[in-house]
Amino acid sequence: MAWFIKTETLSAAFEALPGPERAALLQEHRAWVAARQAAGVAIASGFLVDAQRCPGGGGLLVLQAGSYSEALALIRQDPLIAAGWVRWQLHEWIAATGDLAVSAETRA
């Protein structure tokens, strides 16, 4: 299994939505991630903040899949992607050095 990184930034249309609508869409995304986790997919999602911990740097999703096409098919099911609310890129990550473990115990 390979590791994949999906980076994203919110579209201007998403940012223009009222706060409660944005919150509901983000909750749909979190529920989608949780359902993938419950199905046994190694996946984690979060957002980027600046030095003052203010959001706005976009999002990051890390997942494990058997191939690029499998990872691509999976993330295209994300409600934020399916509805076009984010601009995104997907890359396979090939670790060159270091030791990084992702497990249920390290999830926040």
C-alpha cells in the first residue's frame, strides 16, 4: 500500500457561503472521512494554520491506497470535491527518510 497526499484550497464560492452553510458542508466532509476510517481505510484530514494558528492555508488529507487510481477514485467521493467546493491536487508520497507512524492512537 502506498501513501497519498491530497492538498486543497477552498473555492471563492465556498468562502462566500454563510458560516452555517460552510459548517454543514465541512461536517459532511468529516463524516465522509470517519466512514472511510470505519471501513478500514488509513485516512486523516485536517486544515493548515499560520503562525498565529489562524486557518486559511488550505487542507491536507493523507490516505493509504493500493494505487494512484484507487486513491483518486476514493477522494473523488469526498463531498467537498464532488460538489466542486475545493481546488485540489493528489500526489503519491514516497518517503525517503525518517519514520512516521499513523495509527488510531495518534488521531486527534
